[in-house]
Amino acid sequence: MSGYDAIVVGARCAGATTAMLLARQGHRVLLLERAAFPKDTLSTLYIQLPGVALLADWGLLDQLRATGCPPLERTSYRAAGITVTGSSRPLRGQRVAYAPRRHLLDQLLVEAAVAAGAEFRDATTVGELLFTDGRVSGVRCRTAGGGWVSERAALVVGADGMRSQVARQVRAEVLAGAAPRSCAYYAFWDLPPDNVLSMTRADGVLVGSTGTNDATIVACYLRQEEFARARQRPLEVYLETIREHDGELYERLLHAELTERLYGTGDQRNFIRQAAGPGWALVGDAAVHKDSITAWGITDAFLQAQLLADTLASAPEPDQALTEYATALRGAAQGGYQVTLAAAELNLDDTGLAHLRRLADHPELADLFFSMASGAATPQEYYTALQAHPLPATTG
């Protein structure tokens, strides 16, 4: 007999949301988290419009706003002296993005899961999965007190991140994979948060900043081959990059202070895994992980959690639901995965600059570009509009 209908391993954006949605459907859900909450985690923080729309659907958007996280109303993109500024069109009534601190967002989602009826245990480490007749049937976990217990469930959901132990133990097949493309460093500064996502590009570099709860997050992306150099003196390389490519931002930072240490990683893996099998499913970074440069991780986690919950509710029996979920997720992930790989190359050539000039000259086209980036417009819609604004002929 199963003690629970579902055990969700990992209580970040993917796991807490999955637990909440399943509990709202009436399932008995156990949500397990290794960290003691609330706790921050490496993250771009940014929630794209489809994610904001889901928060509204779930009745959680007002709670997010109540944290004091500023609405991000515009995007500014600069390169080689060209500046493109615009706003996304609305998506299901939502037109602003948010970049909340993760200790606030994740706790909000966990509380929503508990309010829906899920049981939550933090500071709990999951060891081995339990199997019955070839199916995953539960987990063995170590409690905050140090004791080991076994918990049974009809479904175990791995929401335990890029290095997912659930994925490893079920031997989830890697359907697509690519070497890391970039390395990233970011820090929080005591600059007043504003309502703009700002990005400055150069070949091999992206500097970005935006407002979050009571601070401004400033990030630098470099090509993966720069990681060996950057990791030797990360803060110096971080500040040098900002000074060289965004002097205005650098001047502001001279009169500000870091509120925490510098964070960084050169381990941004790129893969799509088989997302389900007998008695198990993967969501979030456990299922699909890609470079954070396009800032779609949180939103993808929300979308996958909703997809899993919807599929489990609509399919006539669990194994069919898991098969349908894995197939649907693979199809949905492909486009964003390829776009992200290309963006993470950090290439900026004459064609790219000509594209930016065209956007700068046509504000309506710029808004459509930012709508595509936010998920409010389709790539086909944007590329169709481009045909009315052909690139100027190049010379040389």
C-alpha cells in the first residue's frame, strides 16, 4: 500500500509548484527538501510572462507583489553604441515580469503547497529510491534528526535539479546534450531597484542588471573558455567586465556596496532528459537544464509542473499519463533549448548589429522582439514581421 500518492523530491520552483498542484487535485503529497528553508539558491531570478500568468492563475501573484519585488516594465538592450528599448505585449492580462529573491519565492510556493494539503519536510536528504517489480515505489530518506525512514508512493517526482539523484537512479536517458557554453557571475548591490531589465552586449560578453527585492542584481556572462581565468580572481574579472562594457553601470557601482558575496558558476550544463518512466517523473532542471543566459529556468519549471499535473488529471491511467507527459515535455523543450544554446555562444557579428539597428529604427518591431523573448509572441510572428523591414545591404 502506498503511503502517499506522490513524493516530490526538491522544494524549489519546480518541486513546490508540482506538490501544490497535485495537492490541489486531492492527492496525498509529501514534499521533501534537502536544505533548511527559507534559503537562497543560484538563480537569474527572472520570471517570464508565461510564469507570471501562471502565478496569477494559481492565485499567488498578489503574494509575490506583496514581497516588494518591483515590476519589470521595460527592457533595454545595448551593443556597440546602439540602444533598443521596448516592452512586451501582455500575455493573458499580464504585461510585467518580476525577479524575486529565491528565498522569498520558494518559501511562498512551499507555503502554497502546504496550504493545499501537502506535507513538507525540509532538512531531509533523500538516499536511494525504492523499487517494486521494476517500478519506483518510494524513497528512503534521512530526517532532520538524523534517522532514516522509508516512504512509499505511487509516483516519485524528481525536482532535485541539474544533478538530480532521482534521474541518476532511474537512469533517465539523456535525449539531447551539449557542452557548457558560458560561465556566469552575479551579485546583489544596494542600488535602488528600478523597473527595467538592462542588458549590454559585446562579442563574448553580456552584462545585465535588474531590480529585485530591495536591491539590484548585476550579472556578467562570459564564454566558457574564460572560466579558468575568471575563477582565479572572480570579483576583479566581474568588475573589469562591467567597467569595460557598461561604464555607466560601473560608475553607479562605485558608489554602492555589495550586500552579499559574489556568486558564480562555470557548470551550466545543457541537456534534455527522458522525463518519465514507471512510477517516476522529472520536472524543472532535473528534466531540462540549459544555460541561464535566456532566464527561462523558473518559468520552464512552472510550465512543466502544470503540464505534469494536467496530464495526470486527464489521462485514463497513470502509465499513459507519464508517457504522454514525457513526450509533450520533450516537444515543448526543443525550441527553447536550441535558442538558448545559440544565445549562450555569445557571438555578436555585423549581422547581429544590423539587426539591432533595425530594431532601434522601428520601435514597433522592437516591442515585438521583446514580446517574442518574453513568450508573449511566437517566433513565426516575429520573423514574419521582419520581412517588412529587410536588412540593409552590407559591404566588404
